[in-house]
Amino acid sequence: MQSPEKKTILKEISPDIASYILHEIPPYIGLVLLHLDSESNVIQCFGPVEKYLDQRPDPGTSIDTATGLFVGMLPPLISPMVIPHVKVNDGCYVEIHFLMDTNHQQWILMLDQTKQVELIHPILQLYNEEKLNLQIDKRISSAKGALSALSLLDYMSYERKNNLYRLLGSPPAWFWQLDKHPPLSEKIPDPLEVFPYLEIFQMEADLLWSGNSNGNMTSDIWEEKNTSGERFYLRALALQYENRSYLLIKPLEKEESPDDNFIQKAREQKLTLDRLAATEKKLKQLLSFKDQFVSIISHDLRSPIGAVIGISEILLADESLTRNISPSQLELLVDIRNEMQRLLDYNDKLFQWSNLELGNFRISRKDVAATALSSFVEKMQNTNLHKKNIRLIVEAEKDFSVKGDETLLGQALNNLIGNSVKFTPEGGTIRLVFSNLNGHKMIEVIDTGIGMDKNTCDQLFTDFTRKTTYGTYGEKGTGLGLGIVKKIIDAHGFQISVSSQPGNGSRFTIKIPDGS
């Protein structure tokens, strides 16, 4: 026999929302259902609401009085809108579904994902760390045998690859006598964290490491203290050999003890580094504040921008109105709608970019089918493709899938396709290709657009470009789309490249390593 609450739920839910729950929501526990009117006032709520919100909202009150979780998100601009892994009260995680029914009433579904997050994220993190360590160990095995033995000669040895340092062998005895060495149980940190002076030397060493010739470079000395408070002096050596880059650090021998001038120079360098460290800390705080400010502002602008778009769409759909206004007034109304849509697109990209800069995203990997990605892109770009009569052709090998975050990969491909639409003339073609080549998976976006010169290709994936490039229909860009793509691809451990020539279209290639 059904409980009174279940009967009430069945009675209150509209048919289209019930169909969505039946077909789209997997078996769940901890479901909370919030029913709101078109003004975001609470009509009814079901389930353990207090577990996830600050308080149980009273019918007739605004949902914002019970929680600030949905500020700026209501009413949803698209339905359904799904946001996974949202942290709420007491460390709980939920997946939130925003829906609008045919009566313009709003529904919010909250599915408990706490156990899923607690179980899966540590496992994925451990798996990725072990996999990364295994790959790096294989790459450095030939060098590690020789250089790791240098610890017996008091050298601390690192290999530098892809802007990361890898310790070779064990730290020498003097390292554990530093007054700032890490606990024995912890991982040895990056040398720049232990020895800030190396930030200065690294700028010089990068010139050596970026070349193809064998060579070496010696640093000036700098001062450190041991656990007894005694001063001693270190020197670094940068090596480039057989296209491999190394950093060696060693204390000065007693017979090399510096004179008073050297000691004074080392102390002055330490004072300068302390000042630089304080300035760097303040700068990081300012940058963090700036990024958080951008994120908050872009989030809160969504609702008013969406409201202006909605009003302009209603006015343009009113034939009696459009017949009774002048052509210039109609053109102005169309311009308002188009500019607001561009502003919303810019705002969304700015929000994504700021979250990527802040690190406010998690890679939630799963097997993602080509059909899932292509259908999302087709849905998002349908209007733009139709406006310019551009064909989007999807070519996918059978059973093609990739281990990645479906939401982030979908956004990356949407930005790439959107870029191709912008620079492809009317009647052109864009191909979205999912393929396996010699055991390596690739995703390609190939267009028949206007193409680019080499200089443009080289600067294409920078975080932000202030140069505005107009599309074939005069479309304005945001300068953020491809920078976001690069961050998403890098976060997955994939590679992206572009090949293009003016007048011959462009080809964007995402290379996916084995195991993904």
C-alpha cells in the first residue's frame, strides 16, 4: 500500500516531469523534490529537505529564503539543466536537476551522491597517481640508474620534463638536516618550494634546457640553515644532455668556503628572496580575489540577461507589435536580442574560464560514447548551423568511447564546433570525426572555413586574447572559447593541435593516449 506522501507526490507531479523522472533518473536514494511556481516561490517539497538545505522552506515563500544554493540559477535558461557533484550541508554531495514543465512551473530534483563521491574520487585519484608514477618511472629508467647514485657524492639530482621536476634516487644526508625539510613520511616537494632562490636560476637555466645542444650552467651560491641554526652554502648545476634536462644541487666543500664578500652576497640574495616571497603571496591573494570576483559576477548576471532575451523574444514573436513599428525600431529590437545572446554566451564562457582558473572543477571520468558527445554538440549548435546552412557530418567508428568527463568534453567540442561555424562561409561543411589510428584514439573537427595563418595558429590556445576576430557573418567572438578548450583537454591529459592554411579550412585534432 502506498504511503500518503507517495500518493501526494504522484498527484502533484505533472506528466512531463513524471516522464523525466521515470526515464532519466537512475535508481536513487535520498531524493528531494522541490516544486516552485514561475516566480520561484515554493508550492510543495518532498523528501529529507533539511539534510541538504539550510531549512525546510514554507509554501508560498521564495526558495532563496531557505538556501542561497540556487541564486542566479532560476528560472533555468534550459530545461533540463543538470549540475553534478554539488557540495551542500555537512559534506553532502548532490546532483541537481532543474526542469520547467508545460505550465511554466519549476521543479528541482536533488539526488544524493555523497557515497558515490566518497568512494569514487579517492579511487580515481589513487589510480591516476599510480598510473602517472608508472609512466614517469618508465621514461626516466635509463637516466635514473646513473644519476641516482650521485646522492652518495652529496648531490641532490632532479630530471626536469614538461616543466615538472622528478627526484632521481634518494636525497643526500645534508637535505634532512635543513631546518625546513619535510617529514620523512611525506613526499619530497618541488625543489623550488624548498629552495626559492632556484626560481631566479631556473629562468637562466630554461634557456639551456630549451635548446638542443649539450651543455651546463652553474648558479651563484645561496645560504641555508640546518636544524642547529648553522649556516651553510649551496650551489646548483643545470645540465642538458642527449635532449634530457637535469638539475643538481650540492653544498660547497670546506675548501670552497666563501669569503666575506660571497657571504654578504648570499645574505643579500636571501633578503631579496624574502621580499619576493612576500610580494608573491600578496599577488596570489589579489589574483584569487580577482578570479572569485569574476566568477561571482558572471554567475549573477545570468538571470537578468536571460530575462532581457526572453522579453525581446516575446516582443519579436508578437506579429501585431512588429507590424506597427518602424523598420528601424524592429532592427533595434533584433539587435538587442542578438547582443544579449552574445553577452550571455560571453558570460557563460567567462564563468567557465574563471572556474577553470580557480580549479573549481573535478574530472569525473567514465566511458563516454561518441554518440553522447555528438548529439550534445548537434543540439547546442543546431540554430547556428541552420542560420548559415552549414552541414555538420558526424563520422564515428563503431563502439568508439573515451574515458573522460562527459560534461567538460562536451563543452570543449561545442566550443570547437562553434568556432568552426563562426569561420565557415554559408553552405560549408564541418566534420566531427571519432577514429582509431594505429591504436590511438583521436577526435577531429575539420571545417571548410577561411583558415588561418601560422601566427594565428600559434596563439590560438592562449587563455585570453583581446584581439576580436569577426566571423564570415560578422559574428563577434569572446576571446575565451579556445582557451577553455585547451584547459579542459590539458586537465584530461590529452593533447590538442591545429593545422590550417588561409583559404583551406582548419583541422583541430585531439589525441587521446592509450588507456583513455
